[in-house]
Amino acid sequence: MPSKFELIQAVEQSSLRKEPLHFEIGDTVDVHTRILEGNKERIQVFSGVVIARRGGGVRETFTVRRIVQGEGVERTFPVHSPKVAKVVVKRHGRVRRAKLFYLRDRVGKAVRLKERRPKKPQAPQPGSAETAAAAE
């Protein structure tokens, strides 16, 4: 008979999202959530900057912050929730921290983050093993 830990692990594995969400701290994202109103289901979008990601496995969550009419609004979403339809990355922010809680104290243009440019794939160096294999 499997132990309690093994049973819990099996249930958690079945609850994990099939394809992981690809975003990082500092990214500006659109989080599409499923909302049930009566018997109708619709998608609601929450846009903002990812300021934190915490936990692991089924319990993993991320926090998104945005400014609405001069007030900061933060919302925390479970990564593996079926209510989160998708997360679209609009912009990659360049940050040097795992948690961006310092943005709570900032106002106006100070809240903006510099954009991180995606890395270009490097061309292989002449005479390397990669170019020799490609030439054959």
C-alpha cells in the first residue's frame, strides 16, 4: 500500500498544468482568467507587472501589480489553476531581484522597468566542432 506522501504526490502530479507558463519576474503580462457568471463562462484579462513568484508544484503562485486610477492593485494567481486560461507576455522587464516589492513605494514614471532584450543566437565560431559537423 502506498504511503500518504506518495498518494498526495500522485494527486498533485495529476493537477499540474500540462504546458508550463513561460514568464519571469519583471515581465509585463496579460493574465486571462475564466470567470463563471450564471451559466456563461467568459475570459477576463488582468494586465500588469509580475512582482513575485513563490511556492512550488501545485502551490506555486505569482503576483501581478498594476495601477488603476492612481491606486495600486495586486492580484495573486495560482500557476496551475484551471481558472488561468493563459498568460501572454507583452514586454520583458530587466530586473535584478526575485521580488519587486520596492515598486509598491514608487509613484508615476519611477514604476517603469527597463526592457530586457531577448538574446540573439550566437553564430558558430569558424574552426569549432559545430561548423565542422555542419560542413559534412
